[in-house]
Amino acid sequence: MRWVLLASTVFAFALCFTRQGAGAWGFWLLVGLVGIFATTLAFVQARIVGNARGDSLSEYDLRRLREGKDPLKHDRLDR
């Protein structure tokens, strides 16, 4: 979805700078600015989700946290 937002934002700016009338120019400029905001939020959200830890931890991971070790870097196989 974020790539569609990026493509539509670039397209809106392309339309903005190729229009002759002030009304069309202003409309596509506004659409482009809103698109920049939405695209930025979409990429930020994807980055946050990509770096987020899982919602629940196993008993083994909780024990490793209590011991002060990183629960995500252990040597057992995932089930």
C-alpha cells in the first residue's frame, strides 16, 4: 500500500507541474502534499512493525529476560 501511495503522490506532483490553470495546479499540489504526509506515515508504520517484538513470549524467553539475557538470541529451534 505504501508503494501505491508513493506512486500516486509522484503522479499528483507530475500533474501539478504540467497543468496550465491555477485551480488544477492548486488541487494537484494539495493532493501531492497530503500524499507526502500519508506516504511518510505509511513508511514509518512499516518500519515500526518490522522492528517490533512479538506480542507474546514463551516461558523460556521470559526466564531469559529475568536472567538479563536477550530472549530473541538463543540457540534453540523455533517450534
